[in-house]
Amino acid sequence: GSDGSTILSNAAQVIKATAGQLYGYYIYNPNATAQFVHFYNTAAASVTVGTTAPLFTLTIPATAAANLSGTMGILFSNAGWSISATSTAGGNGAPSTGLDAVVFYN
């Protein structure tokens, strides 16, 4: 499955409402500074960006894209997982312009 194309900001957005595997992503950062994308093993409604610990965080360089495609997958074990983007690594500031993202999962 895929979440389609999502614009990421500092509010957690649903990737999947059940446990599953992350198989890939494409994320584009149109901003002039690096931005941070947080993947949570937590349902979006339970995430407080800047407080809830992400499963992992990616730094996306200025005006660049990051992508991953794999066959092993990264396990998200909770019944609900989500994603957000911020302008600082541990904060909750919104990017000036939202990041474009597609997430592939099963």
C-alpha cells in the first residue's frame, strides 16, 4: 500500500491504522534549510510533536529529496503509526513550506 502524496508539517499524520512494515518512502524538502521528518510507532491522535519520541528521525537537506526502497521492511508494531516534519530536530516548529512525502507500507 501507499499513503499517496502527503504534505508534511508539524502535525502528526496517519500512515497506517494497524501494525505493519515500512518498505520505502520518497520525501522532498522544498525549503532553503534542512528539515526533520519523524516516524512514530504511535497513532497520530496520540502524538505530541516535539514531546512524543519518534521511532526514528530523518534529516532532509535543503531543496533535496530522500528516498528508500527495501524488501526487509521496518516494523511498526503498534495499531497506528504516523509521520510529521519540523524545522528543528527535537522541536515542534513548522517548516515554512510543507514537505512532499509518499510512504510505502504493508
